[in-house]
Amino acid sequence: MNSIITVGVDADDTLWHSESLFRLTHKRFVDLLAEHGDEERINAQLAATEKRNLRLYGYGAKGFTLSMIETAMELTDGEVSTRVIREILAAGREMLTEPVEPLPGVEHALAELSKRYRLILITKGDLLHQEQKLAASGLGDLFAAVEIVSEKDADTYRRTFARHGTGAEQAVMAGNSMRSDILPALAAGSWSALIPYPLVWAHEAAEAPVDHPRYAELASISELPAWVDRIATG
């Protein structure tokens, strides 16, 4: 009997670039506010604002844009210029309209997985923006289902793998985030594969469960089909 039925895959920084765009926009924001504080102060204020707003705005470019505007108001004691606000809004729009191109090896790996398993996209963030990115990527037809969630925790994975398969025990989750893709999926009972990305948002960082029997770190997504196959037939 095949021991793997469902394979879940993350989107941002697993299938296409995302964090690099946030970093560029972040640098642009720091430059805009340079006369109101040094880089360390601006970074700390923005990080605190983002963390505070996650429960209200969720993840994604829109929430990040609102947090930049709020941070600019705080750093200028409410005296931020309309020019700066316009620049922040322009940067946010650029993030929402940035072209989407799959990372190397993604299309082939997903095509292979979709032949043998129920392939599910499991991502968090703004619903409309994530739908737009998936459509622009040209990868949508490879997925049996798409789940865009507000948070990735163990319960999310239990529900998702039960809805689209036979439960977490016969499922794999793959992605670049230790905090969102790996640890909660393992806690739900599934297998998990880390697909490293060079840049990691501090909020997504966590210690790797190196001794966990259902965890592996792969060199790239190109290794994912063979790894899943070994589990499925083992």
C-alpha cells in the first residue's frame, strides 16, 4: 500500500521569489525615512509594527505596506510628508504587480509529483494576491487543490490533509519556512521536507528538528519527488 497519498507544497520562496522583493522594498523604505532615524532604529520600529499588526492584517504585501505607513507616522510624530506616503504606496503596488516566475526545477518537480500523489498548494497570505501569483506562475493546473490560509499551525495541516487525503500520517509538507512549513506539519503527524531559500524572514526562523525521523532538508525542490517516492515505497 502506498504510504503517501497527499503532498503539500508552500508557495512564496518555495515556488517563486518573495522575500527578496520584501527586502528590496524594506531597503527603499529605510532610505525614505533616513532623515528621521538611523537604519537600526527604522528596522526595529518596522519589525515591531509588523509583529503587532500580523493578527490584524495577516501576511503579505498589503499588510506590509500598511505597516510601513504606520511606522513612518510613528517615526515622524505624525508629520510624515505626502511625498513619502505616495512613495510607500507605490512600492506596495509594485510588490503586488511584480512578475512571477517559477524557481529553477519547480515545474518539473511538481509535474512529477502530480502524476503519483494528490498535490496541494498550502500557502498563507492575502487571498487575492496569492491567487494572482499562482495564476501568473502557470503552475495552477498541476495542483489538485489550493488552500490559502491565515496561519499555518498543526490544526491547519490536520484539517487540510484530512480534507484532501487520508490524514497527516500519509502526507508530506514541503517548504522553505521552518516555523510555518516544517514544525507544525511534523506536529500534525506528517512528513516534512525543508526546501532552503537564501533569505528567511526573521519571523519564520526556528531551530531545525534534526533528529526527527520524518524530517529531511533537501538541496532543492528537484530532490523532492525522489524523496517522497522513497517514503511512499519504503
